Amino acid sequence: MRIGYAEMLLAFSAIISFHSINWALGIAGLSLFAAFCRFALQVQEKKEAKQNADETVKVLNEQAEELGKALSKLFSGSSKKSSSTSNKKYSIDPDSDLH
């Protein structure tokens, strides 16, 4: 745990409470407000980080899908060409008299 402004203000309000309860309560309220603001900022940062990570994953998935489609088009086109050329090389003409 780190000690920040809110914790220092709360400790100061405890010390001041021996002299003036009004000032101590005011400083303690300020301490609670500072702690709430710090907590709200941390929650907001975590929310933004999660949202950025989700957007990044979404973009990467879209790009991977596009890459997969492009590669499938590329390989499906090359496999058709290579299979047709290999069949021509070894295919036997049904009209020939080679038995």
C-alpha cells in the first residue's frame, strides 16, 4: 500500500482533532474526497485499458480473417493451376492406341 495525499490528510486530521474537531472533520472529509477521486481515476484507467485491449483484439481478428481469405484465394488459385498442369503431363488420351 502506498501512502498518498489522502492518507496524509487523514493522519493530519487525527492529530488536529486534539486541538479543533471542526478542522479535523473538515480535513477528514477532504481526505475522503481525495481518496474517492483517486479510486475513480484508477477505475476509469482500467476501464479504458480494457476497452483499448478489446478494440485491438477486434482489429487483429478482422485483419487475420482478411489475411486468411487472401491466402485461401492465393493457394486455391495456385493449386488449381498446378493440378491441371500435372494432369496434362501424365494424362493418357482416351483416343490413343497405347495398350
